[in-house]
Amino acid sequence: MILKASAQVDSSSLDYMPNENLTFEGIEMKTELLEGKINLVIEDKVQHLITMYNDNNKSLGYKVQLYSGKSKLEATKIKSELNNKYPDELSSVIIYKQPNFKLRAGNFRDRLTAIKYLEILKVEFPSAFIVQDEIQVTF
């Protein structure tokens, strides 16, 4: 997978030649000048570093707990409903802490954002509440 970024710039203000290879901290990058735009093409190594960063970068934050009970089927059903309604907006996870399954949604860095989503989710899930939990911080 190659990560691409582009920007609209005036090529006369560049301090390097378009279509040349650049090295940044040992990582090869290539620039492409196309119709006044510069595309920065980054190697797979950078994507790998971003993935490693995201996998290891956890922090204390907030989630909204939507379900807690003994039924894994019920937790899965609610998770499916949530994913259908908010497919790209909220991530959700089912946690098993004996003897209960818990469904938690979101990765909120601050309580204010968690409260905003709690108010939205309480319409469908009236027993929802905010919990402090480890969250995944993405790049």
C-alpha cells in the first residue's frame, strides 16, 4: 500500500526538483509534479510505521457503555444495530468481564465529546452512560 498526499503549490518556490526522490529520516519518498500539483508518494515503510504507532498508542479516555448483561447474543445484536446506524462514526467493542458482556462505543479523548454522543445515543439506548476506559488514539 502506498500512501499519497497532494498539495497545490507554485513550483517556482520549491527548494527541490519535482519528480526527484527525497529521503527523510531514512525513508525514501518520491515527488511527482502534475499540472501544478505535487503528489508525495510515500513507501510502505511509512504505512507500516503509522500502523505500528496506531496499534501501540493507547491512552485513557472515555467510551459510552450501551449494554451490560449476561447475553453475548444481545450485545452482538446491539453492536450490529449501532454499526448500521453509525458505520464510520463510532467504533464499538464487546468486552467480557465475568459474568457480563459489555458493549462500549467510541474513543473519546475528552468527556465533553463523550457527553455529546451520549445524548444522541440515549434516544435509542436509554440506559447508556459514560465510562472512563483505555482508548485507541489514531494518527
